[in-house]
Amino acid sequence: MTYANGAAQTLSYDLAGNVVAETDAEGNAKQYQYDNVNRLIAVVDELDGKTTYTYDALDNIAKVTDVLRQVTSYTYDKNGNQSPGNTSNTFVYDTSDIRVVVNSNGDVITVILNRR
């Protein structure tokens, strides 16, 4: 895909139609990995690292492990609806010593520069 400003994004697909590689307009690359039933199991970002996904017996996402090795678990009710959980925040530091606050859903809610 080429944008109006001339920047291009490139996507590569496997035979099942899954995106297996992406290069964005800045040249950053990601690789996408799938299991034998075409569920996304990992995204490998050359800048940030690897995020992995695991599934329950009903193909719902059960656990996500992000690039900071923070694990977010998901549960579902008998109808397959995601169950609400308690929200808690986790403070982690990335490799540049930047404090990142992540809630229990895996969402980054703030980034705080460490001013030591």
C-alpha cells in the first residue's frame, strides 16, 4: 500500500491468507506467527520484541504475554463473553529506563520518564 505522501506499507501473506510479515512506512518490520488452526500466536517486532498469545479450548484468547513479559489472562463466562476482572496497575521499566504503567487488561495507561 502506498500513501499519498509516497510512504509505503508492505504486507506478505501465507497460503491461508494470514498476514505473516509487515513493513511499515518507516521501514520497521513485524513478523506474525500462527498455529496449525490459523490462530495468531506471536507478533515479533524488530524494535520492541515478541508478544505471544495463547487460547483456551473454545479458541478465546486466554493469555497475552507482551514485550515487557507482562502476562494478561482472560476468562470467559458460559456464553463466551469476556468476564470482567479486577483492574490493577503494574509498574515496569523498559530498556531505556522509562517507567510504563500497565493495567490488568494489558493496556499501557501512562509512560513516565524516570528523572534520576
